[in-house]
Amino acid sequence: MNSWLLLVNIAVGSAIGGVTNELAIRMLFRPLRPWYIGRWRVPFTPGLIPSRRDDIAIQMGRLVEDHLLTTEGIKRAIAQGDLENNLRSWLERFAAEWMSEERNLRQILQATMPQVFDEEGKWSDTVRTPVLLHWNSFIERTLHHYEDRALRELLSPAGVERLEAATTAVSQLLLSRLRGYLHTSEGQQTLQEMIRGLLGGGGGMFGGLVGMFLGDDKVVGKILPRLDEWLQSPELSQRVQLFLKLEADKLLEKKVGELVEWIGRDQVDDWAHALFARMEAHSLRFIDEPLSRVTAPFRETILTRTIPRLSGWMVQKLESNVERIVSKISVRDIVTRQVEGFPMERIEEMVIGISGKEFRMITLLGFILGGLIGLVQGLLALWLG
């Protein structure tokens, strides 16, 4: 009889200890809402975590902002991590994929923004009109900005040197073309007409005397070698070159406004519209080229130079602006709102999934401790009885 009483004490104590621990674990999460009997709220309802959710959310926000997601930690992670290499690898893959694309820009635009083209396949008015307005405005601003400046001020020293070299080349080209023209039948005919004009059109006493002894061919044959020798002389080349240089200097000293007035604003506007039309036609030809062909000349440069520099610059900018970014993000508020809106069932499932083994051990420990307490009580009862 005493043995059965001892076993009953052990069983009751073990059950009380285990059930109590299991109930305490469950009361961390359950019930999710308060229980009421009339107007009286049942104590310990809702559970500990549901009842303190707001405080837990605030504390977690502070914990993440002050100790976990700090600016120093982010900078250290950027500096010590492999962010730049990962970013560069991603950019290289992205760029390589696009540069290997056999589609052209027209096909891509038609798939994403078909309204940019009209029925003829040209730029629609919704695209062309704003661009043309900006182009005209750009021409107007440029002419107004530079109207009081001389052309020489707009050229770099290298540009002035190229212009001087061009005058030399032009002078030599003019003389060479003139020599070539005089050796053609048309040029010789022109020379004959000039000689006749100089001799009085083939009439008069002097012209008649010359015509008696020398024909047009003989006169041309006498004059042409002299002209050819003169056109090849360095002195004439220098004089033509000096003349062109002086005229170029006069032109460079003119102000932009004077040049526009001399040319005519209508002519400048016509040139601007013609240039815009050429750019428009070039853009339409450009978008019809496959991306692989368009990017082929730049592929090596983009992959080996541009992307490494871009990734390094992006990481550097990110690292230097971490404090500003974190201050704008407001990590504490984000974490607080996320925790407040997180379903309690999901939190319970997550915590039990992580610590389920430990909770079972706590319940088992309750059974063991309850059983030991029941054993001690039973032994004391037997000893005192």
C-alpha cells in the first residue's frame, strides 16, 4: 500500500511539473487575444508575446538600428566583403547579354513603346516634335551665347593650327587643279578665248597682225608652258597661301553675330534643319542595326574598362553615403512596422521550429522534476507516518 502511494505521488508530481512547463511555454504565444468573462478579462490573456507585441517591435527596431544595422557595420561589410566583385560580375553578365542581342533597338522599342513610331516606321510626332523644339532652342541659345565672341575664341590652339595647315593644302590643291584644267581641251579652249579677248577679240590691226603669223594653237602652245611653270613656282604658292591665310584671319576675327548676319539667319536656320534631318535619318538607320553589331566596336572597352570603373565608382559612392542612406531609410521604423504587422501564428511557428527541441526538453525536465518532487513528498509522508 505504501509503495502504491509513493508511485501515485511520483505520477501526480511528474504530471503537474510537465503540464505546468508545457502550459508556460504555450502561454508565451497563446491565447492570441484576451479572454473575457463578462467585462472581466481573464488573467494572462493574451499570451506574453501578443500582449507585448508593440514593446517588442520597438525594442527590436532599436536593437537592429543601434547594434545590428549600424553605419560602421555596413561600411565594414562593404570594405571587407566582395560587393565590388559581385557587382562587376553582374554588370559584365548583363552587358554581355545585351551586347550579344541579335534584335535591334527598333524591335525592342516596338515591343515596349510602340507609340514612338508612326505608320511609316519613322519617329512619331510625340517623339519628333519635342526633340525638334529642344534642338531649335539649343541653336537659339548657342547663337545668342556666342554672338559677341570672335570665331578665333571658339577654336582651340590645335584647331587654329589645323586651319593654317588647311590653307597650305588648299593653296596647293587650287594650283594643282588649275594646272590640270589648263591641260584639258576645255581648259585650252578657255585659254584661247582669253587670249582673243586680250588681243581685241581677234580684230584690230594688232590682232590681225598676230593672227597672220600665229594661230590660236601656236599662241596657246607658247603661253601654256609658261603658265604651267608659273603655277608650279614656290613664289606663287606662297602668295596664294598668304592670301588665303589673310582671308582666314579676317574671317576668324569676325564675331559670331556678324557672321550670322552676313550669311543670313534664314540660311542658318535651313542649315540647322538640314542637320537635324540628317541626325534623324542617322538615328533611324542606327536603331535598325542589331545590338551585337552596334556594340561590337565598344565591347572590349565596356567589359575591360568601363564596367570595372563603374562598379568601383558605385561601391565608393555607396560607402561614402552610407550614413545619409541609413538616416533616410529609418531602419527603426521599418523594423517596428514589420514586427507589428507580422502574424503571431507565423512568429509562433518560427520560434517553435527553431527552439522546438529545447521546448520539449523543458517539458521533459518538468516531468522529471515533478516526479522527483512527488518522490520526496511520498518518502517524507511514509517517514512521518
